[in-house]
Amino acid sequence: MPHNTGSQPGADARQRVDSAFEAVLDLPDGDRAAWVDRHFADAPELARRTHRLISAERRSRKLFANLQFERDCMLETAVPDIAGAPGDDPRIGRRYGPWRVMRHLGSGGLSEVYAVVRDDGRYQQDAALKILRSGHFGTDAKALFMRERRTLASLSHPALVRIIDGGETATGSPWLVMEQVEGQPITTYAREQALPLQERLDLVAQCADALQAAHERGVLHGDIKPDHLILQSDGMVRLLDFGIAQLLGEDGAADDVVALTPASASPEQYEGQRLTTASDIFQLGKILDEITAGKRVGPELAAIIARATAPDPTSRYRSAAALATDLRRLLQGQATEALPDTAPRALKRIMRQNRLASALGALVLVALAGWGATATVGAWRIDRARQTAEIAADRAERGRQALLDLFRRVDPLELDATGPVSSNSITIIDEALADARKRLADDPALLGRLSGWAARLHQRAGQDGRAAALAADAEAFARQADGTQSSEYAAALAYRARLAIERGSTVPGNADMVRALEIIDRAGASDEASLDTLLLAAWSKEGDWQAQLPLFRRAAALAETLDIDNARIEAGSGIGRALDGLGQLDEAERHVRFVLNLAEKRYGPDHPRLTLPLSDLGRIAQHRGQPQDAARWHRRARDIAIAAYGPNTPAVLSHRNNLAMALQSAGDLTSATGELRAIYALRVRQDGADALATGEVAQNLASALVRAHKYDEAEKYLAIAERVFARNLPAGHPRRMFPALTRSEMRMAQHRWREAEAEAARALGGLRNALPAGHFAIATAQCRVATARLEQGDSKALPTLREAVSALGADGTPDIYRTPCQAALQRFSS
């Protein structure tokens, strides 16, 4: 009987499409379209919907294949070649790249593991080197080793060992360097520490968390056993040895079994079947069984173990996360998925309490039984078809994220201070981006994000021209993907605007920044792109603290909502910097110390993200009149930045400038002026003579030269600073008054009182309009106006001097401003 060609009930139509889609996936690509047309000859609408599903599946499969190719190419080329070590001595003492071998740690099935130390003089770091044993140096063994290296590079979780470096010897033997993990196998640790049952269950739950992180990256470990689950001395679990790990395919299964450990292998490993995440769950269930042996195991825990180690993979937990959740529910005294408080049990309790409920409950159970017998089969068939398409789309998205992660991984700010941005890294990224533009032209959103990350990498390497070009590309891709009213477009526009402002194109840059803020305000979005836009806008207002503070406060609130530590640190430091500029030093220091503590806990003591709050604490200490403390903070920030980026990158020059200013305040004018001259020359070469950053260094150098009594040279740099500030900063910006304020100090030192009064008065007028009343910069200008008048015989200026000295007596005024004014008041009052 032919099907009805008219409109069909929604559920029936969907079931027919799902069934057809399930069936057509078993056919070759070339036969699918004809089969669908024949099958739905009398229902063209259902045929069209099925064709659309097939097209989506094919696009997802192709996209992921391209993304996978890009990722593999990047990982293969990102590992540098090294020169082989000479001689036939044992590996102890040899160098692999920057790593020197210290001692042998152990042996694996295919490789040897050694303790190594970084030995290139940049910074100290202990790690573990894994190198393929020469006796196994065949094509298959090398492929396994290289797969482990790629797998580790794609993973990111506190419990998963992070790859640090890799390469090949001159003879082609591959090696990798990873975090060194020292501790005991989980079962040994539990036994020797005599852990109670609750702590053992918590450890296994942590292991399941780590396993879930790998599975979410599409990685199957394949060899979960106690020797690969190590407990460190701090009690943290680490998952080791991805030597036989495999990538999961589009159907959620891995390739054929590579190798196995008989004592811990899953049934499907023994049988040579394709593996899914259920195999890893089985192996972890075996460890759970072993680690709880000898303890009182109640029915709930027994049910969890039985479910995790079920012979049939489909009967096990659906994910490692579900196993972790069940263990924690058990620890909290709640019903578990393995042994739930089922509806029939609940009904039985109700029936014992109420006869009417008993009769109704019996009817409900009968109805449910009949429905379940027919619905389960239909749901299984529908789910299988739908999951195939969903898995393909999910794999494509994982591929997009993997490619983005690889771009991030080349950026030192996203790692643990791994060294400066190398020309090799930039070449790799540029080549990968060029290839991605060819292969992924139909994904402008992804290309926009990749271009943005590449732009940031070039910016950190000091290549501002290339960064600006890539930022313009990122904006164009974002416009193509999302239009001009999305938060993603606003973020791309804001980054391009920030680069333009830094390169001296302030008028168009500021106009674009205003546009970016208007877009996110209209969109009302609370996402990461909006957060990025707010931070970029706030930094573009550097020096205009009253305009900067509300932007940083908005960014901090959004970072809290989104729970992003990086942004918390950046926005919190920005708030502290703005408050410091406004003279609110106590509140500023509270903010900055909080974010420094957060950054140290999150990243450790030497990560480049610490440089921002460290610099802000140095600036606050300097404004408090504590130059030695300021120098200490700035020196630490500079040293971390040099280790991360190299000695002469833009970020490091800023920290060198800050340290020079602290040295100036401490009275070491020779060191300060020498450092500032070097920084100025580098800024001109890197950014150009008209860049705002160049003008700021010129202003700081002029200030140091005035205090060193080198007035002619100081005048030269003050003229440069005035010209650059007028070009790059809007009218009314307080920083435009700094050259006049510094020149007034110089004229007073030269006893040129009339000129000193004029310069100080000019600075005072501008600062009063730009800064809050009582700010020490205003009081300093007021003091110099009054002092110059008194030196010219105008005694009426004495009350003005007293008022200025009173304002400068507040906490937070640097001694270099307060002390001369106090001395002048004492001289003219006697």
C-alpha cells in the first residue's frame, strides 16, 4: 500500500526520515541520493529532509577531515630538529635540544624515560624525557611514539601530563619532553597510606575526571592500570602514558586494537574489536575493584563496580563523567545511577500507604510496561541514526577547537612561560593559516579567530605591521561570518582599533573603538567576545583614568559572570592601575594584591600573566614614595617577561621602562638614564618616532635627565614627548600636560622663574580639567606656580603654597614631588 503523499503527523514523518537516514548511512556515498529518491518517490518533502541530513553529514565529515589534516601538519612541523650528540657514551649527560639528561627513570614497552633539566641558561626547569628505544626503531613503533606525542600535545587538564618539547635525533629517533611526575601507583599509595574507603573512592573519581578530559578531546587511552595512575606527594592524581592511545572516529570508536596489557584489558580488547570509551571505563572499574578490595563494600558500590566492568560495553557507564558522578553521589549518601531509587520502588512505598494509590499504581505499571516494550526498539533505531550525524558535527567542532588550541599553544602567554616567541613558531603559524584559508574557506568564523590569534602572536614578537594586517583580516572574516552587529565582530574591530591607536592612528582608532563598544551595548551580549572588547577599550584609555575605571569595572563584573581567571586578573589589575592614577592608593593596592594572589595560585610564580599585577604594585609603591619596593616589583616583572618573550620585545620594554623609573626615584640616575636611552632607541626602531609608546619613553627620559641636571638633552626629549602626545592623545588628556610639568621643574632648577611659572600654570590648567580635585599632580603644579611667584617677590602666593603642601601631605604622594614643596614653604615662611 503506497504511503500518503500529503502532510504527515510530525512524529511519523520524523521516524520515517530517521529510519531512512539510518539505512542510507550503510550505503556508499554515490548510491545514497538515488536510494532516497526511490524510497520517498511518493513523499518529496521527506526526501528533501533526508537529502539535507545526508549533506550535513557529508560536510561535517569533510570539515573534520580538513581540520584533522591541519592539526596533524602543525604538530608534525612544530617540533624542532636537533643536532645529535656525539660519541657512544650512555645517554646520561647528553643534550636533547635545550635539555640535559640527568638520570634514568624507567623503561616502557617501546621507550626509555630519563630525568632531564633545561640547560640553555634561560630558566630552570625539571622534566622527563621519553625516547624511542633503538631496538624498536621500526615504522610501526615510530608511528606509535609519534601518535603519543601528538596526543599529549592535544590534551589540557591538570591531571594529564603536559608535553613541553619534542624532536628527533640526527639518526631519526623521536623524543619528547614532558612534565616529570614523581609518586606512587594509586593502589600502592592507598595501601601504604591505609586510606579509608571514602578517600579511595574520591581518588578514583578524580581519575575518572582526568579520563573524561581525554575522551572529550576524542582520545582513547587504552591502557588504564595502576602504574599509569600516579599519586604525587601533594595527593594529586596524574594520568600517564598515552603510548597506545588512539583518536576516536566519527562513530565514537577507535581503530583496531594497537596493543594491550593482559591483566587490565577489556573483553573487547581481547577479542580484537574496535574500542570505545567504554573500554577505558572498564579498565578504571577494574582499578576501583582492586583499590576497594578488603573493604566493606555495600550494595551501592558493588553495583557501581559491576556496571563499570560489565562484559557488554553498552551496559557500562555512558561516560567517565557519569562514573565520577555516581562515586560522588555514593560519597554524599545519595541514590546512584547504578542502583537508583526506581519508580517501581517509589510506587511500592506509596502503595503501602494508600489503597487508592495502590490501584492507580498497578494501572500505571501495566501501561508503562506495554509502552516500554515498543518504544525501546524504536528509540534505539532513531538514536543510532541521529547520533551518527551528531557525532560527525561534534567531531568537526572538536577539530575547530583543536586547531584553535594549537594556535594558542604557540603563544607564551597561554603556556607556562616557555620562552620567547620564535621565528620558527611564527613561520609555522603563518603557513598553517595560509593553508587553512584554502581548505576552510567556507568557515569564516574559524578563519577570523585563527587570524586574530596569529595577529596577537606577531604583536608579541614586535611585528606590529604584520599584526595590524592580520587584525584587519580577522575583522573582515568576522564581518563575513556574523555581520557588523555581533559581539565577535566587535571584538575583532576593537583589537584592530587598539593596534591602530598604539601605532599612532589615534583618530580612526578611537572612532572604531567607540563603534565596537556601541555594538556590544546594543547587542546586550554577555560573552567572551564582549569581555575582550571591554578590556581592549579600557587599555586604549591608558592615562585617562576616569574614563578607564568604569570600563575595567564592567570587564571585571563580566569576567566574574563568565568565571574566566585570565580576565579576572587583567581587569582587576586594570582597576588597580586606574585607582592608582586617581590617587586612591589603598584601594588600588587591595585590588592588585588580590589578582596577584589569584594569578600565582592559578599559574605559578613565573608565568607571564603575573607581570601585569607585579608592575602595578611597583607603580603603587613608587607613588607611595617607596622606590626600593617599586624596583623590586618591577625587576621581578621584567625578569619573568624576559624569560617568556626575550629581552627586546614590546612587552619587555615596558617593564624595563618601569624599572628605570623606579631606579630614578631611588636616586640611581645614571642607571635610569642609561636604560631609558636604550629603550627609546629600541622603541623608535620597532614602533616609529611618532608612536605613543615612543613618546612616553621620551617623557620619562626627559624627567630623569632633568634630575641629572642635563637640561639641553632633557629639552630635546620634552619637545619629542609634546609632539607625540599632541599627535596621539585627545585634547584634555592629562598626559598631554606632563611635558609642561616636567619643564616647569627644569626651569625652577635653572632659576628661570617667569618661565617656570608659565609652564606650571599651563600644566595646572589642563590637569584641573582632567583629574579629580586633590590629585598630587594638580598639587605639584600648584606648588610650582606659587613657588615661582614667591621667588619673583609676590608674597600673596604664600597661602597658595600652603594649600598645595597640605594636599601633597596626603598618603601616596611621591617624595620627589612633596619634599621640594615642603622645603619651599619652610624657606618662605621663616
